[in-house]
Amino acid sequence: MKFMKQFAIILLISFLGECARELLPLPVPASIYGLVFMLTALMTGIVKTEDVNRAGMFLIETMPMMFIPAAVGIMAAWNVFRPICGPVVITIVVSTILVMGVSGLVTQQMIRWNERKRK
């Protein structure tokens, strides 16, 4: 029963993200709104980590299986995808390197900021 309650909380926040996407005239996906709502709820204490922990872990563990339909879809549409495959791969590689670099720099800055704050 606890597992169902945790899923219900996650689904409710996802639904609120869908509602926000419909109501707000911004080009932001509903999943991003949902993530922001979940982060806000967790940081304010409205939702505690224990309230969604087990269901969240289950979803993370099953996430690799969610990529299978997308991969099959790409294989089925290979004739359409082939001409743009090179630019897409280059974009993915460059953006991944940029995201990793920026994430590392931000993490270093946060660590330094926390160290200065403690002193």
C-alpha cells in the first residue's frame, strides 16, 4: 500500500506538470514542470524523501527498459534518420562534453563556496 501511495504522489506531481504546460504559454515540456514541482515540494518539506523513495528507486531501476521502444523506433525509421545521423551524433557528442564540463565547473564552485561558508 505504501508503494501505491508513493506512485500516486509522483503521478500527481506529473499531472500538475501537465496542467502547468497547458496553462502557461511557455515552450517548456510538462516533465520539466513536474521536476521543478517535485524539487520544490522536496525542498519545502511538502513531500519528504521517504514519501517517494521506494517508488523513485523502482522507476530509476527500470529506466533503461524505457529506452527500448525509442531504439526500436529509430531502427524502424532508419531510412529517414540516416541522412541526419552524422549531425545528430556530432551534436550529441559536443553537447555531452559541454554538459559534463559545465557540471564539473559548477560542482567545483559549489564545493568551494561551501568550504568558504563553513570557515
